[in-house]
Amino acid sequence: MLRLAWARSSSKNSRVDPARLLSIVLLGGDNKSHSPEQSRDISGLTPPPASDKSPSLLSPRTSQYCFSMTSRASLSMASGSEGQGSPPSTPQRPPNRLGQERSPYLLQHAHNPVDWYPWGQEAFDKARSEDKPIFLSVGYSTCHWCHVMERESFEDEEIGKTLSDNFVCIKVDREERPDVDKVYMTFVQATSGGGGWPMSVWLTPDLRPFIGGTYFPPKDSGRRPGLKTVLTRIMEQVITMSKLYLNSTNTALYKGTSIAANPGETPPPAHDVANRCFVQLAHSYEEEYGGFRDAPKFPSPVNLMFLMSFWSVNRSSTEGSEALQMTLHTLRMMALGGIHDHVAQGFHRYSTDSSWHVPHFEKMLYDQAQLAVAYISAFQVCACVCLCGSHISGGFYSAEDADSLPAAGGSEKREGAFCVWMGSEVRELLPVVVEGATGGATEADIFMHHYGVKEQGNVDMEQDPHGELQGQNVLIVRYSVELTAARFGLSVAKVSELLASARAKMAEVRKSRPAPHLDTKMLASWNGLMLSGFARVGAVLDDKALLERAVQAAGFLKEHLWDAERQIMLRSCYRGDEMEVDVSPIAGFLDDYAYVICGLLDLYEATLQPEWLRWGEELQDRQDLLFWDAEGGGYYCSDPTDPTVLLRLKQDQDGAEPSANSVSALNLLRLSHYTGRKDWSQRSQQLLAAFSDRLTRVPIALPEMVRGLMANHYTLKQIVICGQRDAPDTSSLLATVNSLFLPHKVLMLADGETEGYLYQHLPILSSLTCQGGSATAYVCEDFTCALPVTDPQELRRLLLE
């Protein structure tokens, strides 16, 4: 049936508006006033212009977008399984096919009354042999609205039977298979104007999407069709929909493959692109609380890193000063806000309001990694590296959920239950009267004043549409320590000590609460980001423990996620029941290579151990072989020869994570300086040329790539320290380099080992020697060097010129 529909429609030139067709098919009539609501794209995949005021169908915390996190318990059911509180009231069903998977997200659906298949040939063959459409459901284990859709729909016997009888149902973990997610998210965004998770897409048996969306309630709700209605309409009109939709599908999908450079094309002018990116960010900047755009408000570390790089080359200009002010104010307001976990540290995924007060409570590993770098790059001591958890052998877990069981008991999870506080709890925990405090104030009085805790709760109803936070408080710094001290007639030191003690007590209380689900999947890409975080923070702070942790993380990646025999990165591995590491057979994607390479380069600059450079070079060669587009330039996101993935996409968006092409632009340039390979410098230029149109028109979409463009334009300073790695005079020169924000530099150690990695690649290093027996610094461009210096202050002056 669907094969026939596809064959017939593919030869016709239908120009049906997908939004109007969705209205006709799902709402049951050609009522133009019933076109689907267009939700603002908060996923970071395709940001609309700052002036976009398109209405959201739901309020921020109930929107169709989900960026949830996980909890530290059972990896089975998302709602009330063993190890997560009260057991289900009915016996658990036998597992479906997903019970054999390792993904925590797939395991959460292993007992649904849905005949789920994992993504693979078995499901594809069934769809073709039975001529049934495919229902593809994509999400991840810590996604709040994925939990909601499972509880409401996939646990429903009637919906489960409808799905199983009429569709081939495939469940995909977007963190395991970002290649599949990107293809169908491209379709959903292009046809509906928004995207997010859970993602629901209906496909022909040959994997071509014909209709899609995100979260669907089980029944019609206002202007939003329910899943039952959607399924009924598709079953009734599947041939009609396929005919009308598939040409639109082609347009929507293949638009994403058009990124390529014309023959002889060069990158756009860095100065113009950087200025335009700054203007676009300044236009979207929110002055009172920092950040970009209105609520919901995301940390956007790629924006902050660009602004700091922009300042570094525009220090004397008004625009440069404004860029730095925007960065520092945003970082400060985030640190004061409820998006910052003041008890356990770290940052939640995003704020539902413009003041960074009430967050979605999930915590993502990639946020902690990037924000650590952003804060340390802003010369602030970063105590914000909250890990979602890590394996004993060095790998970092992916995420911590927003939802957990309430401490007071109950079988239904609530968002934020692990993190929020009632005023009565705080008073009970901190009852001691503080000696010398005005009015006989207790520790609780001072803490509640400082962190905005109210007896009736401090969360507005509009940020809590389901009433999950009623009477609860999200900690947010309302006053500086100086103002709080003045309010209660105490010294700043006394108040600081009191607040620290109170936070420690509250952290102990949290340990007794039901913990949120922890996704113990360990991804190569996110571990690469965390490797960069530890390496860069450890270098700036000269913290040996952080540097040792970075080395451990790199060792974990090489031992468990690098298949030396096949010379490929693997995408992920999992924590086994006995704490062993179970490796997934999924081959790594572009971001797994790019992020790990960046982490290795940062680790080399932090430790000056050339083994990490050597592995980084090896990985870059493999990345080039697997993903490089020799015709158009740039890298494909996944293996372009995989027949199960419809499109060869190149991600053109720096969102919650920087695009792997953006990261690669700078990786290639850095590696060319370490290895002397000019082909990598040229490849960086070719990559940037492929994205010229995007960089020229909307550089705000690619702030990380703009940084790579700027680095190519301004050229990288080569800072060579001649000396013995652990000698005090060498350490003093290195500490000077690490104390400065120098986005356009490479740092290397010439230790006299002429048979070593760097000397073999860069013979010119043999001509750079210590002066007068002391460690010596050379600051060079294309190895044309300024006069050598041995004094740290002289080096500082030279680097800031």
C-alpha cells in the first residue's frame, strides 16, 4: 500500500503546504484557522531571529520540547519501577524486544504493551513484508516529556494494541543514534516549524517520513490532536497523506544536504562575520538578567565563548567592552540564579523564566563541561564542575533526571522533587539563633533571606502549570553576601561561613531523598567535552587532582571506546550490573571524533605529554577518512555509506553542543601547528568555505565556527617553552601562559628530546634552546619568533601585545 503510494507520488509535482495538510489530516477538515501552533525552537537546532514572537502552544515548562536528565536508580521503567520507590500496583508485563537492549531509554519502554523494535533490519524487513507504515519514537532516558508520553500513551493498553496491530513501532535513543535523530528532526522542524523530544514520526516502509511531530497527549486537548486521533487519521488516510506529503518531504530533507563550497571558494571575511555575529547576539541579549532571548533561557556557552574571543581581539573598542560585559553579567546571573544548584553545585538544563529562577531540573554532562570552560575562561574560579556521576574506571555518565519521587512518599514522580525545599524544612534544619544577629535571627532566617526562600514557596504558578512545585522553593541568590551581612548586623566572613555550613547540611539531607534516575550511558562525545573541561580548568588553576582526572578520562576513552583493531571510535558504553563496562557495537559519529580530538589537544596543553597529541593525530586521520566530503568540503555527521540513514547531513547549528564541524575547524588548525601538516590548515579553510553562506547570513547560528574563522584570520600564536617539564622555572612560564585568556594560540614544550613526537614533526624546535640555562619562552607566528624571554612578567607583556 505505502510502496504504491510512494511510487505514484514520486512522479508528481505536488505543492501541498505541509502545515495546512497536517491541519486537514489530523483535525479532520480544511479549516485554515486550525493550522498547527508554531512553537519557538528552543532546542538550539534552528534558532529563529531575535524578533520571532511566534506563540508557544504550551507554557515553557509544558512545551513539547524536553531536555530532561536522569536519576540514580533502576534503569527500567520511567515511572515507578524497582529501585525507584513504590512498586507498580499491577504485575509487570513480560519484556518486549527492548528488554535485550543496553540503552537506559529503551529499557524504560521494555514493559510497554507496544510491540517495540529497536532501530534495525528486523523492523525494516517487517514493515516491507507486511506493507505497514513505521511509527518512529525518539527520545532519551532523562527526558521529562518522554516520561509523560510513555505514562499517558505507551502504557495504555488500547493505544498499545492500535500501534502494534497497524504499525511497525521503532524506539530510538537519540543519544545512541544521533544520526537517525538528526535526519528525522530535520523533517519535523522543516514541516512544523519546531522540534524537540519526544519526537514522533511516521515513515513509509522505505524509511521516508510523511508526517511528524513531538509530544502528543493521548486524547485531543484544545487545538492539539491526541495520539489516538493521529493514529486513526493516519490509518484512514495513509495513502492520501503519502501522496501529498512525500514531495514536501524531499524538499524538507534534502535542503539539509546543500552545504558545500563552490570550486575555488574561500571563507568569508572573518572581521565582517564576527562583527555581524556580535550585533546579532547583542540584539538578542537580555540586559537585566543576562542571557539571550526571553524565557525559556538557556546557558548557551557557545555564545559566551564567542563573545570572549571577540573581546580578545577588540579590547580597546566599545563593542569589545560590551561583549565582555554581556559575558560576565550572564555568567554572574546564572551563578546567582536557581538554574545553579546552590547545594550540590552544577547547572540545570535551562530556566523557564527570564531571571534564571525556576529551571527544568535535569543536569546534562555536556552543560557542566562547557560551562566549566566558560567560567574559567572568564577568569573566575570555577566551583561549578558538578558531574552527573562517573564510573570507577574514569568515564562520565550522561545525565541526571529532572523527575524523582517526593521525599514525603508516594509512587508518582515529580519534577524537581530532589532539589526543592519547603520553608518549614529549612527552619527545622537551621533552628539555631545566631549570636549577635539583629532581632535574634536564626540561621534559617539568614539563609531564607539570602536565597529567597518563602514560607508559601517562591515559584510562580505560571512556572508550575502542573502544581508540582506548590509550596516549594528553588534557591536563588537574592542579595550579595555584603547586603545580607548588613541586613543582620553580621560580618561578611560570619555570613559566608553560615551559608556554607547550611548548604552542607542541606546536601546531607538530599542524600536521604529518593534519588533521580541516572543515565549511566557513557558517550565518547560528551566524555570528550568533559575531558576538555577538566584539562582547561586544571591548567588554569594548576590543580594536579583535576589534571589527573583529565588523564584518567582520556585513558578511559582509549581503553573502552577506541577499537584499535578496526581503528574506529565507538559511540557509547554502559555500566554493567557488577560495575563492569559493557561496550556498544555502534560505531562513533562525527561529534565523537571531533570532541575527543579537542579534548586531547586541551589535555596536551595542560600536561604537555605528547602521547595525547599522537592519538589526536591518529583520530583526525580516521575522521577525515570516514566523514570528509571531498567534493563540497566539510564533514558529514555520520557515515555517508550507511544505507539505513536517508540523508548525508552536515550540521549547521551550534546549539546546546557546538556542531562537530565548528569544533573541527579549530581542531584542524591546531593540529596543523603541532604536526606541520599544511593539508590540515587547508582543510580547515575548505570547511569554513563550505559554510560561507550560513556564516555570512546568520553567524549567530554558528558562534563556535565564527571562533574558528577568527582563529584562521588572526593566525595562531605558537608559544614554545624550552625547559624540563617539572622544573620550577618551566612551571612559572607555563603558569603565566595559563593565566591568560588566549583563544588564538597553541602551547608546546620543547624539552630537548629530539627523538620525541614534536621534534620529529617540527624540526625547527631543535633550533630553540634555553637561554643562560633557564627555561625560555618563544612567542612565534609561523615559527618566526620574537626575542626569547625567561622572565614570566616579560612573557605576560609579550602575550598581551
